[in-house]
Amino acid sequence: MSNAANADVLELTDSRSGSQYSAPIRTEGPEGDTYMRAMDLRPIKREASEFGLLSYDPAFMNTASCRSAITFIDGDQGILRYRGYPIEQLAENATFLEVAYLLRNGELPNQTQYDSWVHDITYHTYVHENIRKFLEGFRYDAHPMSMLCSATAALSSFYPDARDIQDPQQRYISTIRLMAKLPTIAAFAYRHVKGLPFIYPDNDLSYTENFLSMIARMSEPKYEANPVFVKALEVLFILHADHEQNCSTNAVRAVGSSHVDPFSAVAAGIAALYGPLHGGANEAVLRMITDIGDKKNIPAFIESVKSGKGDRLMGFGHRVYKSYDPRARIVKKLADEVFAQVGMDKDLEIALELERIALSDDYFVSRKLYPNVDFYTGLIYRSMAFPTDFFTVLFAVARVSGWLAQWEEMILDKEQKIARPRQIYIGHGERPYADGLSEKFPKARKDSIRK
Ligand code: ACO
């Protein structure tokens, strides 16, 4: 990665004062990203006493919050790479734990590094029995994301040493614990809602086989997972492992920037992922398809989306991808493999027809709304017998690898400080307190409270 010279400048004239300013235009990285530093706006002011010019960017539409070497996305070209490797090649050839190692360490592991990484994760899959009891305390119909979020936050209290985030050993073991224990907590949440006994981890199995075992094993002494499902889960975990500065990753970075322990920061990421505009979208896709109910209802549904009166077409559109989400392409192929095994169903037919219509309708085409990764993942998960409200949990189990890589990068980045945006204040100017005493809150009542 090159740090290019700052030969280019942006010349600015402040029409209020006629003052001239110049801000370096910086070019960096293999793709030649150009940017200016927002702090270069600060000297723009009419008088020395002024604060200086702010940039206003709700929802970070055009603001980079960090310099990152982890994931590259070109939303117009539909490109996604982890540490330079195209997502298509990783999905085809790598294991999920290999990808998790790559995200955190920057390079693919050699055999020794891989074995030790897998060993460490495998041997930390058990959770303290109090976590099991904690999960048992939830209502029978608790959403598994609430359970996952709370139990992950609770893990922080079991590992007080994790607060020493400047110690690389502590960061490593916390990473291992989070990678190892999230599938266990997720599976326990699943079993709790089903009223089934918890299945403890089986260290003989691979990461995904063990996860499926903790989910589905009944009385058999050894669980044998369906190899098509194991492969599907492995690929889906890889596709969801990281996605640069998305809402939940930003939450992990922002909360982690206070130097809280990583369990608490990851719990914040899980909370962000829970929302229907983010990780909850595949759940929303299935509900939408169920509501549509039949292919003949699709045209009316599309019209209601376009009118803006109905819901959005869930699973379509993306803040970054303005062409086909490369993950959606892989997922669609995977769906074919899974459905070849379990059989095509009515909902998949509705999804295919929705996609066909939307891709040829000017409303979606002109807004560059294409299927995102979540359009088909829900259908795959359901065909594997996962309940709808568990889909986001599967996303979280995968994304924790990216959150931890991004958290580590943030902690090691000397330029990062506690995340603290500015605001444009649009409230009242100064006014005297006495004005606030109204008929709604008579002085006599207030005096009685303050007595
Ligand atoms: N269906 C219908 N119209 C849409 C959709 C959609 N899914 N998405 C965007 N639009 C329209 C908007 O109404 C808007 O139209 P307008 O210009 O006429 O007002 C235009 O497209 C731009 O939309 P924005 O909301 O400004 O786009 P933004 O980048 O903020 O939103 C988002 C991205 C939240 C993903 C949005 O496309 C959406 O709500 N999609 C459905 C939910 C979804 O699938 N989320 C999963 C995202 S992927 C992930 O998190 C893993």
C-alpha cells in the first residue's frame, strides 16, 4: 500500500470573506482512493473566534471514518475482496476459519498457523455453566438475537482481563473466545426456544459441523451433518465474514474506540445487526415472500413498492453496491445446490419471479437496486430448517470474524481516538430558566417536590 505524495490540492474560496484556502487531495491505496481530510475545513472561518467549517454528513454517505487494509468493495463494479483476495475465490476454495485468520492477520495461514488457530478456537467452544443458566432465564419465545446480544455482553463479566485491550495476548484470547463461543451461545439460544436440551460442543467436528451438531443433534451418539448443508454454511459464513464499514462494524469500532473490552464492543455490533435494515433483512425477505403468497400477487406487490405506500422490496438495494452484489451471485448458485437436494419450493419460485420483474422494471433499474446478499440467504437457511428469526444469528456468527479484525485494526491505529462526531445545533438559542416554568409545571408543585 502506497502513501502517495500530496501534490494535488483543492483550492477553495470563502465567498463570505473572499479568503482563499487550499486543502491537499490525498491519493492512497492500490485503487487510488482520493480524499481530503475533514479537519482541513476547520481553518475556514470569518473570524478567529469562530469554530470553523464543519462537514455535515448524516449516515456517513461520503465520509471515511478510518483507513483500513481489510476489505475492499467497489460498489459500481460489484467487487468484494478480503485482504486482496476476490470473494469468489475464497468462497470456492477456502474454509471459514481460514478466512477468519486472513481477515485478522492480513495473510493466509500456513499449515502450522492454521492448525494452531483451529485448535485454539475448537478448545474454547465451551461456555461457563452460568452462561447456560443465564440463557435458561429467557422467556420461551425470546428472539435469539436478544439472547445472543445479552449473553455476549455477559461474557465480558467472565473475562475481566479482556479489559486490558493494549495487551496483544489478551486481544488474541478474547478473539479466540468470541469466535469459539458465539456458535455455542447461538445454538443454546436455538435449543432454548425449541425447548430442547442443550448440546455441548464436540471437539472432533469441524467448526460448521460442530455448530450443526449443537443445533440438530438428538439422541444419536455422534452427529453426522448433511455435507451439502456443511458446505452451504461454510460458504455463507465466508460471504458474511466482513463487509468493511457497515452499520454493525461501525458500531463495534465506535463502541470499541472507548477502549471497552471486545465482548462489550461485539455485543454492540450484534445489536446493530439485529435491525431490519441491516442483518434482519433476510428475515424480512422471507416474511415479505410469505405475505405475497402467490406468484399472481407479485405485480400488485411491486406496484405498492413503487408507489412508496407499501413496504420496500426487501433484499434489494444496498448503500454501497450499485450493481449486482457479488455475494448474491454466489448465494444464488448455492441456493440451486441446496434446492437440488431438498427440492424446489413455492417461495423460491416467488423469489425468482420477484427478481426477474424487479431487474427489468425501470423503478429499480434507474435507482440501481439489485438483489443483495440477503435476498436468497433466507431461503437457503429455511430449507436447512433454521427458523426465520435465527437467520440474523447465523449472520452474527460469521460477522464476528470481521468485527474482531476491524476492532484489532482500530486499536492498533495510532490515529484513532474515541469516536465522537460533531453536530449542527438547530435547537433554541439561550433562554432564561424561569421561562420554562409553565402551567404544566406550576411553581407550587415544583416547590413541593424540591422540599
Ligand atoms: N425497495 C424499493 N425502493 C428502494 C429500496 C427497496 N429495497 N431501496 C431503496 N429504494 C429507493 C428509495 O425509496 C429511494 O428512492 P427515491 O430516490 O425515489 O426516494 C432510493 O431507492 C434510494 O434509497 P435510499 O434509502 O436513499 O438508499 P440507501 O443507500 O440509504 O439504502 C438500504 C440502502 C437501507 C439497504 C435500502 O436499499 C433498503 O432499505 N433495502 C431493503 C432492506 C435490505 O435489503 N437491507 C439489507 C442490506 S444488505 C445488509 O445489510 C447485509
